[in-house]
Amino acid sequence: MEEIYAKKNETCELIKAQPETVQFLLNYSKSMHIVDYDGLKFENNKN
């Protein structure tokens, strides 16, 4: 396992997200509501 995860990946570069994309994701996560009932998870989008 060490051989797989110990290597550094030099080809990885960070990209910048557009402010509109970040705002969309934040708004979407705020509108999500998850309900646990008898071991089941229900996801609701309050939109």
C-alpha cells in the first residue's frame, strides 16, 4: 500500500473555480435537507 500512496504526483495542478460556480454549490448545499428515518436517508431539496 505504501508504494501506491507514497509517490508525489508532480503533474497535479490546482485550478481556480469561477465565483458563480462556488456560489451555485454553496446555495445548493444550503438548500439540501437530509432526514434519517428508521435507518433510511431521505434527501430533500428545499427549492
